[in-house]
Amino acid sequence: MRNECLSWWRLSIRFPIELEESLLWKLEEFSINRIAFQASPDSLSDPILFVWLPEIDWGTSERDALTKALNDLSKPFLRDLGNPIWDRIEDEDWSQTWKAHWKPDPVGESLLILPAWMKVPISYSERIVLRIDPGCAFGTGSHPTTRLCLEALERTSLSGSKIADLGCGSGILGLAALLLGAEKVFAVDIDFLAVQATMRNFQMNGFQDDLKVALGSIEILESDLKGGKVDFLLCNILAPVIESCAPKFDNILKEGGIALLSGLLVGQSADLKKTFRGIGWEVLSQQSQGSWGLLEVRKC
């Protein structure tokens, strides 16, 4: 049946990459799922967010409210969004045109994040390919904390290891771990849609039998491990959540096991280091990208 809504508003707005996940969650609050990002891995320019909205539902006041809500997100980061551009589009098939804004995204020395429908470009044929469905609003690898985690995984010997992913989002970190040699991933997220996205992305890459994913937090991980423990723990979540869960990490991580802690601002790292040293763990390294940081800690 032909879509009766023949006209759309298309919002385009340039934004600092640090705001990617915040923008996604805010758009979800508005029940907006017709979105795309345009970014070039080789460019220093900020990416562009595109949003498609049915004209019949989005009058001037509704569009102004959305623009204000998005602008308010940037204030804690002391960064500004670009000027919003509203274009009225006649009968655009957004379900197909949004795909044109996605590009292959090389990460580190060997990884390539590739939208599910794309072929591997010849120039990236030697890279390890992570096929991701960018239609899910749970991380596509472009956020600095995700890239820090992916690069850290790339530098780590994962052969035959078991991985726990706390707050898995799209599942991109666990998927990368398997592609880099890990044996099994146990993943959890408190958002049911994130659990679905993780399952879909693992299936797309042929790893559904190597994944155990469930709705919940660290207690569910502990239950799924059935008394066993993992070699690596991935936590790309907010620093206060990491801190609150830290005392329970002993229950799921082996002696000598490594935890990669991201999702934190560089300014939050000192307190987090103090927390882990306080429970007898060793801080191995700290990495940063812009204002975002990653800590690598080891259970002693």
C-alpha cells in the first residue's frame, strides 16, 4: 500500500561525536527511529545527524521542541551543535535513502565496521569485518569510548578466552572479541531492544552459537556463568555505574583477569582508579580520545 504521508521534514544537524549516544537516546524518548549519520572516517569534520519526520505530525512547535531538546544535550559537554536545517521532502523513501549516509569505518590497525548491506571495499579487504545494523540505536562504533575499547581489544591476546560484556548495547565489543579469537561471550543489557540488537548483529556475523545474551545487569551475568568466571570483562557504560558494580566484579572475573572500563570522562578516571586500587586491583593503563577515557585494570 502506498504511504499516505507524502511529505516529510528532514532535519540535518552537525554534532560533536561525543554526543552520538546521547542524541540516540534523546531521539528514542521522542519515539523517533528514522535516523542516519553521515561521517567520513578520513575527515576531521564533525558528523551530521539526519532525522526524517512525517510532516503531518511535526508542526512548527513540535520541531522547535525537538531542536531545543537536542541543543540542551550539548551543554554539559561545553560543545555546540551546528545550526539545524529543516528541509521539506516530497514522498522520500527514507527507509532506503538513509543508507546512503553510511560508510565503511576502519578502526585501529585491523578492524572494519561495515553496514550490513555493503560489500567490503577492495581497499579494506585485509581487515577483519564487523557487520553491524546501523538501524539500531545502540552504538555503531563511532563513539570515542567504543573506539577506545575496540582498539584495546585489538592489542590484547584473546585466543580461546571467555568474555563478559556488561551493558552490551549493539553487541559490537563482544562481536569484535570473537572475531579477534575469543571463544564465548556472555552479554547483558538493561534495555530489551539492546538485547535484540545484539542478537541480530551476532547472527548477521554467524556467531549466534558463541553468544549468551540476556536482559539484566551483573547479577544476570553471574547467574549465566553458573559459578564459572571469565578472562575479560568489557564495561562501556557510565562511570558511576561501573563504580557501583565494581565490588561484584570479583564474582565473574578470574584471578589475573582484565577489565576494560570505558564510557567515562577523563576527569572521572582518578576516582575510578582509587576505587579499584581500594579493592586490591591493579591499574595497567589509561587511554583517552578527546574528553573520553578508558582504564585497563587487572584483578590481583
